[in-house]
Amino acid sequence: MGMEEQANELRAMMGNGDPHKTRIIAITSGKGGVGKTNVAVNMAIAYAEIGKRVILIDGDMGMANVNVLLNIVPRYNLLQVINRQKKMSEIILDTEFGIKFIAGANGFSKIANLSKEELDYFTKEFLSLSNADIIIIDTGAGIANNVLQFVAAADEVYVVTTPEPTAITDAYGIIKIISTELVDRESNIKLLVNRVHSADEGKRISERIITIVGQFLNYKVDYIGFVYEDSVVQTAVIRQKPFIVVNPTSRPSVCIKHIVGRIEKTENNASVGVQNFLKKFVVGGKKKR
């Protein structure tokens, strides 16, 4: 079944939209090692702390680090649902941190090639996530196809970088790919600068990237905030606990809470929700050349 046929099948199966508007955030980066997964995990917990129903999906097919930070060993992942071996309720895990967690799978992009019966089953199971307020997807780093599929389908995309020159270059690179390769990415890409030593450093780095993106790509990116460099992060990683739990009043924890507060003050324009996320994921969001 082709992608357009699948999209039509999905529209027929799912109707006009979610009764509950789930905000879906993809967190990505141009390179590994910038703290993307730490940002995703701690942001999910910060959302849970303000009363939101949160699902965290590990979409990094190569390096499944979310379960390490949560000290969880998942028995099942999304591939078992795709293959009709498990129901979503059987693979979704409750955590001690007030969030639910779904382990990703290398075969997730397989949904682009499912038969009608397989797609019907997966759609029904995936729609069970519609009661969440927030779904955060920790994507892989770089520009692999499955990363771009998540980015294309999500309501909002947060690109994580650090002050390192290579991270800045790679952040620009992934924004360039997003702006030239994907549709519907005009106003919901936001930049988060991790591991800064001062607020001024975060602002300076973000302004540099935003200016270059505007000048050379004619594309608008917003700055959502920064997270301080702090030894509590490494301590938390070693303990396999999120830093917002290890030390809720630490500077990185306060930064994450401020970022979540800022996101909550912005309107969720979206449209997407779980149903439309799935439609867009199947189509892939690529611009036709």
C-alpha cells in the first residue's frame, strides 16, 4: 500500500480529529552528546509535576537512552504493537516519576508499509494514547529518515544545542534540513541551548543561530530557553535518576521548569493530536520536488 493510500485509509478510519487535543513535542538535535535525552526526560517530569498526563516515547532507534535515565528495562516496545503481538496497554510502562513510558523500536518506520489490516490494528492501538495531555518524543540525533518523520509529524519541534562550535554548526544543519525538506515547519521550531554557564551565553548562542537561519534560509526559529551546565546532571545520570528528581531546586531543574512554563503560555495551535500525528508520520512530511 502506498503512502497516499495509507493516508486516505487513516482519514477514513479516524474521522475529523481528536476529541482531546494532545500536544506532541519532538525533541531533536543535529548531533549526539548535547543532552537531548536528558532534556526530554526532565521536561516530561516537569510537565507531570504541573498535573499533566504525560507519555514519553523513546524515538531514538539507535541509542535507546531514555530507559537508562529512568532505570527501566522494558520487556516490550512499539515493534510488538506494529507486528500485532501486543496491545499498546501491554507495552506502556508506568514510572515512579509520574509519567508513562513507551520504548521505541527500529521497526517503527515500518508503519509506512503496513497492509490495511495491520494499519487498522496499529491505528486503533496508537489512538489509545489520545487521553494524554502531552506526548514527548525523544528522537535520534541527525537526519535519519525516522528522525525526520517524527519531526514532520509533531506539533512542535525543539532543537537542542550547546555552546560548542560543532553543536552550533550541526544545529544549523538540522534546521536547514527541516526548512528545506519538510512541509509545515514555518513557526514551530524552537531552539534550546543546553550546558550554558550564564543566561547571556544562552541568549548569545541562540541569537547567532537564529540570525544565520533567518539570513541564509529565510526561516524563523524561536528561542525557548537554556539549561545551565551543572554537576548535578552527571550525578543524576550515574544514579540513573532524572536530575529534576535528584535535586528539584538545582539550576538545571529550575531552567527546565521555566521552559515548560513558557511552553504552556504559548497557545497549542495545533491541530495535530494523536490522530493527525499518525497521518503525518505515515506520509512522512517530505516536500515534493
